[in-house]
Amino acid sequence: MKTIKTVFKKVAKKNEKVELATQKVELSLVDDMSGQAAKANAFVDAIDKKIKSNDKLWDEAFKLEKKFLDLEEKARKQQDKIASDAKKASKLIASMDKLWDRLSNTAKELGINPRDTKGYDKWDSAYDDLNGIERKVNEFK
């Protein structure tokens, strides 16, 4: 019987060692799980911050795109007005040319220089300015 008691004592000690070893393994796994959870949470937080930052960048990009499109539309409308004004300027220049021809002919008949006519200097300055604007508009097209 003494042998049986000794065997049971040894088996009991081995069971304790096995149980302690199992508990150490379980604790180690729990520590590993906690470490991985912490790493995963840190990774998720970092990615989440990047996503939020990226969302802000896209929001800003869309705002800038909208502003660009609005400005582009305003520029196109302005350009259309300029083109319309250019046609008016061309007509006015043609009208001024006709007036100059009539004035020159009449002045020659009277024997005077058309440039000596009252208001000629203002008219000539306006004519030059109008031609300058027409050139600018045509370059703009």
C-alpha cells in the first residue's frame, strides 16, 4: 500500500505541474491576446485618423473644384459679353470710318483741312482708343 500511496503522491505532483504549466500557457496566451488587441486598436485608431484626414482633404478638394467651376462659368459669361462688345466696337469703328470719309469729302469741298474741324482731337483720340480696345479683344479671343 505504501507503494500505491507513493505512486498517487507522484501522480498528484505531476498533475499539479501539468495544471501549473497549463495555467502558465493559458496566461501567456491571454497576454498575447491582450498585446494583439492593443496593437490592433492602435492600428485601427491610426487608420481612422488617416481616413478622417483624407475625408477632410476630399471635402476641401470638392469645395475648390466647385469654386473653380463657378469662376470658370463667370469667366465664360464675361468672355461672351466681351465678344458681344467687340462686335459693337467693330460696328462703331465702321461708323466712325464712314463719318470720317464724309467729313473729309465735305472739308475738301470747302477747302479746309478735316483735322482742323472742331472736336476732331477728341474724336480722333476716341477712335484710337476704340481701335486699341478692339485689338485687345481680338487678342483675347
